Amino acid sequence: MTHTNISNFQKYLQEYLNQAVVHNDVIHINTEDGNAVVMNAEDYAGLVETLRLLSTEKTAKEILVSMKEPLQDGTVYRPDEEW
């Protein structure tokens, strides 16, 4: 994570955006009114999806249970299988 202030962010906007998009860096920007974060859209979408999945108690429990399941005991993905 890179930290900067609003003045530097404005001055080097293109460089900071490139850092976020190309190098998956998260840019933390300090301002007088508060702080902001800039990250690439793919990472943001993944974060939002994770929060959505974990926001439902049932889904969160299913994920926690499946994380404890050994890989060799898991089911094999079959594209033709009906869900």
C-alpha cells in the first residue's frame, strides 16, 4: 500500500493510477477532510463480491465449512452437471 497526500496525488495522478491498475497497488490518500483509497477495478470487484458472500450468515458458514474440507475429498467440477 502506498500512502500520499492529496497534493502529490494530484501532481502525479497518472503515475499513481498506473501503480494501482498495472501493479495492483492500493493508494491511500490523506486529505484535510478525510482519507480516500484508490485501487484497480478488478480488485475492488473481488472485494465487493467477498463482502457480499460473507454478508449472508448461511453462505459464510458454508464457506467456512468448505475451507476445512480436504482437497482430495472435494467434488470434481463437471461443466455438464446440473446445479
